[in-house]
Amino acid sequence: MAKKDAKKQTDDQIAKKEKAAKKRARQRQAKAKAGNVIDKMQDVLLGIGAEKKAAIEAKLREII
């Protein structure tokens, strides 16, 4: 019985670590995607004055 409990515990630990790894991967992807959006928006914002650009960029960062 002790072996079953130990195996179940290790399986639970492995599952927990895998879940955490997937969560970190999702967060990394979301952060990269947000960075890409900001980079694309900067190209658009180059035609706008520096003050407006800074304000819009700050709002974008708040949203993300």
C-alpha cells in the first residue's frame, strides 16, 4: 500500500510540474505576442508626435 501511495504522490508531483511548465510557456508566448503588437504599433506611431506616441504606448502597456 505504501508503494501505491508513493507512486501516486510522484505522479501528482510530475503532473503539477508539467502544469506549471505549460503555464510558464503560455505566459512567455503571451508576453512575446504583446511585444510584437507594441513593435507593430510603433511603426504606425512614427508618424505621430512624440508626446502622443508616448501616451499611446503607455496605454498599450497598461492594457497588456
